[in-house]
Amino acid sequence: MKQSSQGITRTCTLAVALTAGFVGSALAQQDGTWTGGGTDNNWLNAANWVTGLVAGNWNSAFFSSGIVNGSVNNNSYQGHNAFTVDGSCATDIAISGIKLPKNEAPITVIGANLTFNADLNAWNNQTFVVAAGKTLTFNGRINQDDNTFSGASVTINGAGTVVMAQSGQYNGATYLNGGTLRSKTVDAVGSGLLCLASGTTWLLGADRQAVAGLNGTGQIRNESGGTVYTGTDGAAQISASKNYVLKLDFDNPGEAAMVNGVYFTAAGLTGTGPAPASVGWSLTGVTLDHAGGGSSGDSGYGLLLKYFYYNGNPGVLTFSNLTVGRIYEAVIFSDPGWGMREEKAIFTNGAESQAMYDTDPGHLGYYAYRFKATAATASIAMYPLNAGNTFHWYGATLEDLTDASPSASIYSATLTAITTGDAQNHRFEGSIDGDIALVKKGPGTQTLFGTNTYSGGTIINGGTLKSVASHATGPGTVSIAPGATWEIWSGANQTIAGLSGAGNITTVADSDSVVSTGAAGASKISAGRNYVQLLDFGNNSGATVNGV
């Protein structure tokens, strides 16, 4: 690896032996240029390609001028080489269908935008080149679920934007050499090193990101898109300790469900929650109710799943009268035993949205959407992908997380958190700004050379966090776990909201650094405290403060 004036350039290549056996391996070994001029949008339809030459197994696909239909359905599990949207392409391209095995050839986006709605099964290191003003979006995962290649990485070049909207499963480094990287869900980037070249920006949604370390000189800040996560146990998401503003049991004509000490409201298609929040809801697009057709349970979570609304393409649950700037988490409940019902799910907060493609609520117990409100309304929409499929709207909750105690979890009160740390030493000279927390773990060292304004606080759970610049840790609280160290360099004065923990604070030799906590010093002086010394330096008479 080498450092250049244009950022970090990866110079090593991972060599991998590719195995045969793909469906479609009998295709001619040739590159192809897409037109979409056939009667369908299937990849294997020769009528969709210039002169009928389908891009073959482990060959390249080009998107240029004269495209009739930019929607591409990848209907064959074959390998792929380069994808290129050239400068003459004026039609945005969206590739859906089954996952796409992909070798190390680049994905280049110049003339129009490119979206992958299917998983990109990364067999090797990936390089993305995106021109200024263009966007390369991954609504599917960048993963290695069929392979165990260690260290596969992603390199991003150009001045455009790359969007990662699903949790990534590649375990190598991410090199942002140009433009902007937007990560819109939990751990969208890989778990290895994240390196940001000068002039680049990593935009985080309302999510958690864990990386081996931070290097480079770029900028990190958060945006308001929100985080979506799912699981199988819906009942476990319901707790009497949560600050609910809505608890909805849809289409229950009698007594609504009580789950884990939480009493739900028998909810129709529209209504308003209790004061003082008075948040409203409306469920639109659904056309039928299904009284008693769900779970056979007559109590607890079973009763919540017994009644539901369905139909609708889409069905949309909208929350209204939200308070801009507050942090909310919406949960809609599902039944993991009701069979295949593939959906496209859209989660919207103001002008920002998250998308989940080919999601199957029939094998999930809930969808959770955490966001910082940028407008008075937010919504969750479910679009069935196949005829006859619907989403069952059993129930939903909306929780206000804004005032949650940070003692239970850093994530309960902070919208976005970056966890960094392995056994190596990392050096970040850029800036971290916004509603972000920084968590240091692992035995290695993370050094911060920049002045930062992130407000979510700093937790040092392992190893050493070095603050080389003044205000490197931001104005939030600092917590240091036993055995962990916060090292402050000479002259690197830190102003923080509070200090806790049983770890170590060290300074370099002859350091004149200052750590100050809090803005109102007088509030720390009280006649009720057991002082052993009261010192007013440079004052011959001494001051009296609060009776002291």
C-alpha cells in the first residue's frame, strides 16, 4: 500500500482460483452492451443486448446510449466481470434479481446512475469509479456469504457518491480515495480499516459502524437517513421500560393485547396517541381486515398477532406530529411462520429514505426503524413483489429515545456511533462532526490528530486513545474502562462534559495539557462537601462562593 497526494492507492491484488459450475456457464465468452429492447428485462434475453450478444459468464456488461429500458433483471447465477455505465449513457440503470458473483474488475459509473438491488457477491477486492454528480447505490449487500476470502476490500475512486444501504459482509478495508461514501444502515462498510483521503466525506446514517481503525485526512459526519434492522423475536422488542408514544394493536375489536407489561391500544386505520406527544398515525392502502385470522393465541404476543389488516400495494403506515430533532424508533411486528411473502420495504424520514429489497417478513418477527426526525412525518411502506402476496399489519410501536439514559448503552441516547479498534495502531488526521459517539476497543491505539466536534461522547473500552490536537475528543463525556488509557499530548487541551470510569489518563513528558469538564464551574462548589483544601490562586484575600 502506498500514500499519494491523491489519497491511498491499493497496490496489492488478491489472487483467487474461481470454480466452475455456474448456471449459464455455457454462454459464449463475450462482453455485451445492454439496450433493454426486448419484451422483458431479463439478462439472458438476447433481444435486450446489442446484436444479440448477451454478456457471458465472467465477462463485462456495458451500458451506453440508446437504452430503451434501464431496469435489468439478473435471472441467471453467472459470474460477472466489469460493469460500465459510460459517458454516453443517459438512462439510470437498476439491476435486480438474484445475487451477482463478481470478480475484481471495476464498476464504473460516468454517464448515469447505477443501482444494485441484488447482493453483490464479492469474490475479490472491489473497485468503484464514480464520476462527479453520479451515484452508485447498493441496496443489496456487498458480501462474501459463499466464500471465505480473507481481506477482500473496497476501493472508491472518483468525485461521485457511493451508497451502501445494507449491512456489508466483506471483511477487508475500505479505501475512500475520492467523493462521498454514504452508509445507511448498521455496519454497512466492511469490518476492516477505513481510510479517508483528503477531501472525502463519510456520511453516516442513524446507525452503528464498527471498523478495525480510522486512517486518513477526510471528514466524518452524520446524516438523518435512519437505521433499519430486523429480527425474529418481536415480543423481545416490547418492554415496559421504553418511552412509547404509540402502542398500536391493529384491527382488534375487543381488548387489545398486553405484552411484557405493555398495554396496547386497539387501533383502527387512523388516530392520535396520548398527550403530551399527541403523535398521530394513519394506515393507508390496506383494503381488508382479517379479524381473528392470525395467531390462535388469545393473550400476550399471540393476541397481538391474532388480528390484522392486509392487502394494499403498498400499505403505508405514516406517523404525524413528530417533533423535529427528536430520536424515534418505530417497530412493526410480523409473524415468522406465515410463509414466503417477499416485499420491498421503504422507510422514510422527511426527504431521506431507506430501502430493503426482496425482504421476507414471513420469516421475521419485526422491522425496526430508528431515525432522528427531520420533518413532522415519517412512514413505513410495504410493496408486495409477487401477485397474491400481502403484508400483514398486526401492530406497531413508536418510541421516543431522545431522553434515554446513556448509562445502559451508548446507543440508547446517541443516534450514531463509530466503534474502532483492533490490535494495530491507527492515525486519523481528519475531522469527526455531528451527533456521533466514538467507541475505542481492542488493545491497539487510535490517534486523533484533528479538532473534532462530535457530540455523542467518547468511550475508551480498550487500548489507548491518543488526543494529539486540542478538542480532539469533542465536547461530550469521556468514559475510560479499567485497563484502558486516554493519552493527551502536550498542549492538546480538552473541554468535555464529564469524565468517568476507572481507566488511566496519561500525558506526554512535560505536558501542559488541560482537561476541563463542564461549563459552569460555580455549580461544582458547595458548602456541603468535605473539602481538605480551598485554594484561590493569586488572590491575597480569597473568594467566597456558595458559602465556601
